[in-house]
Amino acid sequence: MADVFELWKSALPKVVQSVTGRGVWAALNAAKPVALEDGLLVLGIAPQDSELTGHLRIHATQRVIETIVSQLHGSSLRVRIIDGTTIEDYEISKRRDVERRRLQEQEMAKMRTEMKARTSWDTVFEQLSRRYAAVPQKSLAQNRARFYEEAIELVVDARKEMTAIDDAAERSFARCIERIAQYVEIPTTVVALEILKRSGEL
């Protein structure tokens, strides 16, 4: 731990000379070295000086700090500013990082699933349009009935393959039901009932 204190003690005067602004100078003088690990210099600001933290998080200021401490250390270092000045405060920050990443990954996974489901239903929706466009003599009930049977099977197969059934997927599914109902001129509930029965959901 002595290394981090010595490093910051040597770097601070050089950093102060390389930046301008009373707020930045005050923030630098209030900063305390907390840890030096894995190419990262951790500087902390005490709660009573929290209003100064923003000055150290400015990209230009961080770049100056990183350049100078890297030169003094003899290898590339990044700088991180945390709230608090103890190792315990740093551990709390790391735990928050882990939780933040977990939530971000969870949200990204949810978005990917929703996008995949939406894309799949959009493809089904387009296929329904193309198939109906290819139906000859659409005014004949028997031809619309043949289309209806094909359309139901298409949507049932898609429904069975869906791994995620969320709000977005259900809305896209409903659009396909409405499209079939519109084409064959029967109530949407009747179409939905037939699909759900054949897909084993009823």
C-alpha cells in the first residue's frame, strides 16, 4: 500500500502544475490514494468533499493524471475516482460494479430475446401477406379456407418454436392473428382459439 501513497505524493505536484482551475486544484488536493492494482490507480474523495468529485472525473483531468502517474510508475495506469477514501469504500464500489454489470447483461439478454421474438413474428407476418397475395380468386370462400388452413399451421409452428413469450412477442403474435382474421373475414378470437388449441396451449 505504501507504493500507492508514494506514487500519488510524487505525482500530485506535477498534476497540479498541468491543469488549471481552482475547483480542479481543490479536488486534486482533496483526493486520497486508495489502491493500486491491476493497472488501476484508485483515488477517493471523502464524503464531506463529494462536490469536488466531478472535477476529477472530467476526461481531460483524468488523462493528465493517467499520463503523469504512468510515467512515474513505469507502466500504463488508468485512474478511477471513487466515493470514500478507504479500502472498504473501494470494495463497495467493486461490488456495485459487479451488480451494475449483472443488471446490464440481464437487460441486454432481455432486449436480445425481445428482438429475436419480434423479428421472428415479423417474418411470419410477412409470410402471411405473401401467401395471401398468391391465393387465386380470393373472392371464393374455398380458396380463403385453404389459405386459412395454411396460415394457421404457419403461425402454430412459429408459436411452438418461440422460447420467450413476453409482452413484445405477444403483441407481435396478436398482429399475425389479426392479419389472418382480416384476410379470411372471421373474428380474431376464433383464429386465436384455433391456434392456441393446435399449439397445445388450451
